Amino acid sequence: MRLLDQQWCDDESILLLKDENTIRKLVNMFQGIRSVASSLGTGIIYRTLLMPQGVLCIYRRSRGLIRERIGRGWSSSSETSYMELLRSLGTEILKLFGTWFDKAERTEKEFLPPVMSLIVVEFVGCSLGSIDSELFLLLASIVKTCTLEWKIETLDNYHEHCLNFFVLIRAIVTHCLDALVVANFQFFMDLVTWAVRHTGRNIAESGLTVLLEMLKQFQISEFRNKFYKKYLLSILELIFGVLTDSLHKPGFKLHVMVLHHLFCLAGEGGLLTRAEPLWHVSNCPYRSSNEIFVRKYVTELITPFCVKVNSTANDDVNALFSSTHTADSFMRSVRNFLRQSDEFSEYDRDLFPELEEHDAAEREETRRLIRGIYNRTMKD
């Protein structure tokens, strides 16, 4: 049977997909190809997909049959079994494509456009219940293979591309986070870290915005404990490292928002107080709580900065944790922490313009009240 021949794109080919034995053979074939490719590389996939139209037609035909039966409201057990076979076929084809993009040494120009067209048609033309969840992983593999591997070398040279790419990243984080965690999450974290450290305002703020959105989404994700254990300390180190670098000026308000979110998580009553330990229990079994662990970590983290400005790290950490009740009070604590350095006092108005405007308004209100009291006293 010429499985990948152009006959799969003919109208008569849909009859072959109405036979359950044929579908089972196709599922087994694609599983075998993917298994071999995972071990030996993508050469076998490349030879199989030299003319990918046949495979794409199989996928489109199977999805069309699924949508047709959903529209009719299938009910019988035999119909359900047939539907499961069709879904398995589509899933195996998507996994095969994902393996190709994940392991390919080069991305074939003739292969990417039809696969992307397939993804777009699925998302636009189908209800959520009829979309194969494997599509999210395939899209993640495409993004990784076609974009993430050239991030540091080229994004600096294409400013508009970089900013719009982060719009895509934020959409993926917002709507597909759990699928992203299963796929290539470390690549996304590397990209966000690079952006946060960038000295360009737009790029740095784009990275911080994505990071903040990511933290919010993980609060409601089933993977949050795993994420916090692996990344929370490194995010704290990243933000404090950039925040205390006087040569790095963009994004201070967003830095503070990220820190505020993390300190609220770790503080009294926060989500981390009910989470798994952030440390490895086998190495350090005697920690009493995540809050104490984070306090100690942050204290050690900012001690070099505090020594330089003759302050006490413990006092600064206590001030930060005790001011998490509002965003403004936390920002004031961060400002007071940075103000200890002469380098930052010079840029105080630039770093926290909202606080400076608020303080100026309060001072003016105080002067107005004092003048009013003084005038009434003089009249009496």
C-alpha cells in the first residue's frame, strides 16, 4: 500500500480512512517512524516526508471526518471507537511533525509553510473540544526550532522583530502555559532572562512583562510547585542583580512589581507557605519554612550591596517583607533600599517618578493645610 503517495490527496482516499484496520496500520507506521527518528535522528523522517502533502492530506482527511461526526452528534459505541482511532491518527502525525522540528538540523522551507497553514486552519476553524492538544506542543517545537536558537545572536540586530516576538511569547505564556512547561520551557526562560538583562528599555520591559505574566499564570497552574522549586531563586537573583546595577536603568517599576509578587508568595499567608519546600530536603532537612528559606537567601544575595553602603541586610529584608500589603509601600521600601547608594540617589527621580510625584503632592497638601491653620489662627 503506497501510504505516502499522492493518492492520499485524491477524493477517493477518504474511503480508506473509513476502514478501521487501515487507520490502525497508519497509526502503527507513524509510531514506528517517530520511535526510530527519536533514536537515530530525523533522516528517516526527512525521507518519509520528502513529499509531505500525503501526510498532511491524511491529517486533514481524518480531522474532517471527526468534525463531520461531531456535527452529527455521534453516540454509538462503535462510532466512539472509530472516533478514538481517528484522533489517535491525528495525534501521531502531529507528534511526528513535532519530532521533526525538535530534532531537525535544518528547517526545510517547503515543509514549514504547509504545517503552519494546518495549525492556523485548526485554530481558526475548530471549537476547542475538537482541537488536538498536540497542536500546542507542535507550535512550541516550531517556535523553538525556527526562532529561539538565534535569539542572542540576531535579536539585537532586529529591534522590531524582537519586540513583536515577545508579543507572541506573552500570548503563548498566557494561553498555553501548561503545554509550554511540558515542551521547551527552559528555552523560554533563557529568552526572558536575556531580555530582562538587556539595557534597551523596550526589550527589557518586554521581558519583564512576560516574566510577570508568567508568574501570575503559574499561580493557577498544576506545575507551580515544580516551577517555584526550579526557578524562584534564580528569578530573585536575576531581578536583584539588575536592580542593584546602577548602569542598568530601564524597567525599575516592573522590577519592583516582580519582586512584590515573589515576596507576597513567600511572605506570611502566601502561596509558598503551603507549597513543597524550595530546598532539597535530603541536603538540608532542618529548614522550618519556605519564608525563612527565602529570607535567608535574599539576605545573602543583597549583603554585598549592603556592605558597600554600610547598611544591614537583615533590616532591609525585614522592611521588604513587612511592606508587601500594598504595591506603593513595597516600592517605597525598594526605593529606600536603593537610596543607600550614592549612585542611585542621583537618579532617584528617574527611577521612581510616580513616587516622587505622589510625595510632592503630599508635601504640597501638607503645606496647604499648614497655611490654612496659620491663617485661621491669625484671624482669631
